[in-house]
Amino acid sequence: MDQIINMFQEFMGQLGIAPLLAGILAGIMFFSAFLILFYLALAIGLYRMALKKEEPNAWIAFIPIVQFYMIGQLLETVKLGNTEIHRPNLSYLFVAIALAPFVLGDIPIIGALLVLFSLVAYFIGFHYLFHRYSRFDVVLTVLNVLTLGLASAFIVLAISANEQVREETLE
């Protein structure tokens, strides 16, 4: 076995692929660590917000994709134009928006439009969440959009420390 490993290492060294593979592996590890950190920040933030709101199933904030259900539960109602969407329909809508790009994203034109629609809906949903729990909702939304949504989990974690929910409605 050692002879095979030595042959492989010698072959990779001769081709100069070893540094490339090491870089790719380091990139994958960094990306994986960021995804885990992003997931944990969002889950902990949503969980703390749900506990403060006394949601009965706060633990679902730790289930990937289903955690978007908790966003709908935390919002309760969203008003878009003359239409109001209430929970639990709002919660199911958030889960559907999160799942749609994975399920239908490979359809040539519709998939691309669906991914774009989901991203816009993601930003709108988080704006409503930021508005409900922070008075800096516009600044937080702009930051979230500028980072292409990468800041949302850390913003949710930060605002989950707020003691109060804003009572004003978003028009």
C-alpha cells in the first residue's frame, strides 16, 4: 500500500498537480466551513427569535430548508399591495420559495427565472423580518442585497438579541 501511495505522490509531483489539488481542497474546506457557519447563525438566530415569540416548534429552525417555515411563523402576516398573506400559508410559501430552485432550477428558461424570483422573494422576506425585529431594516436589507444574501444569517443572529418586536406594520 505504501508503494502505491509513493507512486501516486511521485506522479502528482511530476505533473505539478499537487499544489492545484491542495488549493482546491483548501477552497472546498473554506466554503464548507462558511456554509456550516451560515447555517448555524441562521438556525440559532431563528430559534432565539421563536423562543422569544413563544412559538411551540422553535426547534424546526435547525432543520435546513424547513427553517424558512419558521420565518413565515415569525412574520405572521405580510401585506403585498392589497393582498395579505397570513400564516401558515406564509410559512408554506417561504418553504416553497426555498425549494423551487432546487426542484425546478434545471428547466432551461423557467428555471433561471425561478431562481431569480426566489432570490428576490428571499430579499423581500428577510426585509419584512428585519422590519419586524429592527429599526434599521432598510440598512440591513441593503447590506443583505449587497452581499447577495450572505449577510442574512448573521443579521438574523444579531437581531435575535433584540428584546422587543416592532409593532408597526410594513406598508
